[in-house]
Amino acid sequence: MTSPALSLRGIEKSFGVFKALGPVDLDLMQGERLGIIGPNGAGKTTLINCITGVLRPDQGSVQFMGKDISNVPPFERARMGISRSFQIPRPFIGMSVLENLLVPLDYKPAVHNKEARALQLLESVNLHQRAYDPSGDLSQLELRKLELARALASDPKVLIADEAMAGLSDTEIDEVLDILMRLNASGVAIIMIEHIMHAVMRFSQRVVCFDTGLLIAAGTADEIANNTTVQKVYFGE
Ligand code: ADP
């Protein structure tokens, strides 16, 4: 039995009088692959923002590797090992691919050879061939890879992949899934938030479904695909 990397207890968040989230209890085990699904407005982004510290929950606590981080600011959570890759990558266009990674690595005083580390990160996402090209030349798939490499620069224990595959072709999705599986095999727990159902179902050891701010179902991909409450949320049936 592994212990949780993340432990959320009683998380609630409202915007004005509108309750966007909760109460939510959720654990992410160390090294786990967890999928989060749910229709637009279900509260997925709000939940992620409570994990990364961008939002402060009104109620509840967030623990990371056994430590209460409820009062820890976002940059510190990132440094502790919670990393998020964004859906829409925004590279520093005037810089090369490699230089884009030197920026986050600047915050890692323990990394002595930053260029070697940047190349290693690029290799982990199959982007090393493009290291010295301008980041403005990258394709959509390559941009996603650069975004993943950037999220990995902090050596995360938890990686939150937020719609990392939106807009990609099936072969490209397969490649991103392979990369994420490899990262996971190296010990990184991954939360995948994804609308591409076959991808999140294939990837995740456990899937949780949100609707109207609440966790309405949890189980294996098969269990979730056959769950009548989940089907109702997606198909109104
Ligand atoms: P999801 O990521 O599942 O699409 P969100 O977490 O973005 O859902 O949103 C949950 C609900 O909270 C939505 O109804 C959304 O309109 C509302 N919401 C999210 N952020 C804010 C905000 N900053 N101010 C007001 N309402 C918000």
C-alpha cells in the first residue's frame, strides 16, 4: 500500500453566493494515474486551483506528502512538487526550445548543469531534436510536449495534466499518452483532466467524475463507463 501524495478533505469553494465546489474528499496515491472527468462547469478547474494554491478553499484542507499545505502559497507548492501543465501553452516565442526550459530551471539552484538537465527534460518528452530551434516554429503537438517538459522542470511528485491532448490527432494523442505513461513509470503521480474520453479511460487506473461541484462517481475506467449516474450527466439518460 502506498500512502497518499495528495489528500483533500472537505474542500468547498464558492464564488459569491454560487457554490462551485464541494464538499469534496479525494486522495491521490503516490505514483497513481487518476483521471478527472465531468461536463463543463462541474468544478474540475476550481478543484485543481485549490490543489495548486491559486484558489483558497472556503473550507477544508489540502495535504501533500503528509503535510498540511492549506496555507502554502502556489510557488511554494510548485517547489514542493505539485506541477501543472496548462491547456494552452505560452512559450517565450523569441527563445529557443531549450532556452524556454532554462527559465524554470533558473529556480533550481541544485541543478548545476542547466543545459544538460534541459536536454534531458526535452528527451523525456521526445523533443530533444528541436532543442535549438525557435519555439515559435513548434507544431501544436510539439508545443504540448514543451509545456509538459516545462512542468517537469521542478521534478514534480504530482503532475496535473490539464487537457494536454485537446485538438491533437489520434496518433498524437497516443504519443502524449506514451510520454505520460513513461513519466508515471518513473514515479510521478499524474492527474489527467481531459474531455477526450477514450484517452483518459485508457490512461487512468482510477477515474472520478464531477458534476455541479460534487464528486458523483469513482471507480475503474470500466466501472465509470458503465455507471448510470455518469451516463445521466453526459447523455441526460
Ligand atoms: P470545469 O473546470 O469543470 O469546467 P470550473 O471549475 O471552471 O468547472 O467552474 C465551476 C463553476 O464555477 C462554473 O459554474 C463556473 O462558471 C464557476 N466559476 C469558476 N470560476 C469562477 C470565478 N472566478 N467567478 C465566478 N464563478 C466561477
